[in-house]
Amino acid sequence: MTEKKHVTVPKDTRAYICSTCGAVSLDANNICKPEIKGTKSDWCGIKGSKPPAYCHNKVNNDRWQCRKCGLTAVNPELLCEPDRLDISQ
């Protein structure tokens, strides 16, 4: 069995940024307070903040954090080196 290779999206990919916790998502409905719309190049490589303790939008508690910069995202393809976070507790 071969391991699935992680593929990131291009730097010009449009995404939404949550103004509450800073998480990024390809879909505005998957984050708590989507007030900012940008592209991956707006945050890629910038050091992220501590991931949220929980998500206000309980329907999507799956979060990923980049091993390189610490940024939190709903979609792992938005990150260079994603690790799954457990914030559902």
C-alpha cells in the first residue's frame, strides 16, 4: 500500500480567514467568523498563532496545523506540512 502524497494548493488560491481564531478555509461556512478573504500567499510562511481551544462552528472541528509555521486551517491542502489537531474536546 502506498502512502498518499500531500498536495498543496497554488499560492493564488482564494480562501477565507476567520477573524476570531485566524484559521483559514476554502469554504466560508466552515469557520466561525469569515470576515477576511485572501489568497494562500497572504499567510503562507507567516508564523501562525496558537490554535483555538475549540471551534465556535461545531459542525467542523477538524483542524490542521502547519509544522513549518504553526498556521491553523480547516483544509490541509492550504498548508505546506499539515498535522491534524484535536480541538474537539
